[in-house]
Amino acid sequence: MSLPAVVPAPAAIQPETGAPFRLGAGTPMTGDADAAAALAAIVEVRTGLSPAGSGREGAIELRVDAPGGGEPESYRIAVDEASVVITGADAAGLFYGVQTLGQLIARDGDAWIIPAVTIDDAPRFAYRGVMLDVARHFHDVATVKGYIDRAASLKMNALHLHLTDDQGWRIQLDSRPALTERASGTAVGGDPGGFYTKADYREIVEYAASRHMIVVPEIDMPGHTHAVGLAYPELAETPVISDHMRDIIRDYGGDEPRAGAPYDGMAVGFSSLKIHDEATYDFVADVFGELAAMTPGPYLHFGGDESLSTSDEDFDVFVTRASAIIADLGKTPVAWHEAGSASQIADTTIGQYWGFVTPQEGAGEKARRFVDNGAQLILSPADAIYLDMKYPNGPALGLTWANGPTSVERAYAWEPSDVVPGVDDSGILGVEAPLWTETVRTAADIDTMAFPRIAAAAEAAWSPATGESDLRTWSSFRQRVGAMGPLWTSMGIGFHPSDEIPWA
Ligand code: TNX
């Protein structure tokens, strides 16, 4: 009996000997109404069978049930000829069981079946994220909802929105209206900008919650803040044009940044908020105070990456104060790993590691500081799961700085507990795949860059550690991902048809 393909690999999967369950028009679904609606939508998209049809051939039962105290987000699936039973330990677990069941649906001649199988599954890490950069190019609410659906189908539970950068400010705030009035109109390459109204943001948060995802808003500081200066010039230092910047401008084109003018290039590291001015911290408090009230999830991300024109001493001062402001709001601060260099960062701050799978130039030490403080890390190793890196033999889209091009195999073949020396599972909150959008303009571009590599990140985040499951090998993964082709196509996902994958 061959093992049905599931991505990310489940903790335990056992093929059974009996006949498969036959899916018919109108197969009754009983139990949890939300889960039944989610499953009906997947069945309909995958098979064309409408759950409202007639003709009954067995039954699907969906329920939340954990009298024995199942792990959060865990589920069990039992399929035989007569029935399909999905039991979630909680609503999220039931939702993930539904996602798995959607992957199990297979063709059998003219019919649709679900093979007889037993699956017991639970996540390895609590935080499983994707990041979308809506600052370099703005992506509208419909596109974000589509990305939420895609990520949730792979059991991701966090959407990190990179809401601000040098090129634009994308979230409307009542306390600081000039940000979107004066700093949201442009994007990289002279493309149009855009921003989310507070109602748009609420809509995204609610849609994400309906797919068991939290939203993690990022306001990047103290660098990556040229757009702030368009709205509030008094808060911003004059752009610093280093030799490094001139190199980047030469490689990627674009003009040098100028104070008071929108920046539409791709260089980084030239902007900084004023560090020794109390007005800056009034601004930080206004921005995060308003975001805290709009964001039910526990995390507020304050960036802290690539502040190349802020001195080390000033960076230290800023990180200390910004992290304290967020902690005082009752939220958990998150920062890119550079902030780990600060002497007094709030000790609850989660670090997001974006160095390489093998840390270079002190990145591992900075990252470990968050764990030494008693907090944890989110791992986003750039040479593995930066979804904005070019593919080998792929489309022109994407960058290459992180050892790119990045193959699907390289996105897959790394183990979270081997990245930062001295940090094992207890110090790892989870895994997140960022998608920066300097070259990524449309929803179709997002699909191409994300799929199939996003599945590698999902498996690192959800599945057992490398070596703890026969499924956690590249040869298993490429087969299982190949089997997802028809499902992804029916979901409208335009994946990159990488020649590394045996597509079904
Ligand atoms: C580095 S990774 C950045 C971003 C760029 C990205 C492009 C990180 C924390 N900062 O500003 O968009 O590279 O890959």
C-alpha cells in the first residue's frame, strides 16, 4: 500500500488495508458547522461535487473532542469504507484535519475516493508564519486574503505584514493621519502605492482569524523609515548615502534617496529616525498604541533590521525604548535579530533570525541573546526560506543576495534545531517564510515565488524534526509536493513548475 501524500508531513500516518471511502454528491457531513463548510468548499473546488447534491455514500463526521486533553491544534483522521471521522483537539486542530483531508482526496477512474488511513497529527512549533512585504509593493485586501487561504491550507497560523518601509507607509492611523496622506502613494519602480484603511485591516484580521491565523503587524524602525520623513520631517535624519548604497544603486538602478521626496529604489540602510528626540518616542507610542488596540494577536513587530545609518550606541537606545513601549502595552515585542545586540531589550522580546542556515558574522550570537533573556526565536533563514529569492531556471522575478538562486531542495534541506548554535526546540517559537516584494507586483507573482517553496517552510514549522520521521527527507517531500499539483491547480494557485519536483 502506498502512503497517501500529505504536506506538511503528519506526525503519524498509517495506511489501512480496507477499501477506500467513496465521495459522492451529497455525502453527508455532520458535526461542526464551520469545519463542514470549510471541507465542503475544498471538496467542491477539487472534485466539482456539490455537498448539497443528493445520493449518499457514507458519512463524514467532524467534531472537536479532547476529553483526554489533546495537544493544541492537533487532530486525528480515521478513514474506512463506511466513514470519515476527523476529531480536532480544538477548532484549529479540526480545521487542520480538514486541510489534510482535502489533500487525501484522489481520483479513481470517474469517482473520487479517500484512501483508508489513520492519521494522528500535531504541530512541532507553536508559531508557523508567512510574511508579506506590502511596503515595497502594495498588495490589496483580496490578495492578502488569498495568501491567508494558501498559507492556512499548509497549517501556517501567523501572517506577518511588513507594513512600512522606506518606499511607503501602508496602514492608516488616526493618531498620525499624515502617514498615509503623504507617504503611501508610491512603491518600488515608480509603481502605484496604496494603504489599508483601519476597516481594511480589521477585515484582514477577521479573515485570518477565520482561518486560525493571527496577524503580526510590523512597523520597521529605526531604519527603513524614509516614508516617515515625508509625513513628519522633524522625526527623520537626513538620508545617509554610503559607498555600500552607491553600489546597490549601481546594481539595481534607481535614484539616490532625497529628504522630502518619495523613494522608489531598492537600496536599504540610508534612513533613521532621530534617536535623541522625545518626539520620536511619542511617535512610537502613538503608532504601537493604536496598532495594539487593532490587533488581537499577542505580537507587535518593531523591525530593527539593517539600521545601517544609525550608530550602534543609538540603535541600543532605540531598541531599549521601543521594546519597552510595546511591552508596556501588554504586547510581546518582536524584532529582527540585529536587535539582540542591544544591552537592555525588553526580556519578552521574540527575535526573528534572518541570517543563513549557517550563521555568519555574529548573527547567531545576536539571535541567541533573545533566548538567553528567556524569550524565543522565530527562524527565517534567508538562504533557505526567503521566498523572494530567484529560482534556478525560473522566472526573472526575485533577488539573489541570500546565496540565491534558491532551489526547492535548499528551501527544504535544513533543520531548525541546527541553525543557531545552542538553541534547540525549547528556544524556538517557530518558523516563518518571508516574501519581500521589491520585484513582486501581483498576486500571480506571489504564487509563483511562494509555491512550491512555501511548503518546505510549512514542513519545517509543522512536521517532526529531521531524523524523527521517515517522511522528513527530500526524496519523500518532492514526491508529496508533486502530488499537490492538481489540488493547487484546482485552488487557483499558479505555482512555479520546478523541474526538481515530479508533478502529478
Ligand atoms: C533584507 S531581511 C531585508 C529587506 C529586503 C530583503 C530582500 C531583512 C530583515 N531585511 O529589507 O527586502 O533583504 O530580500
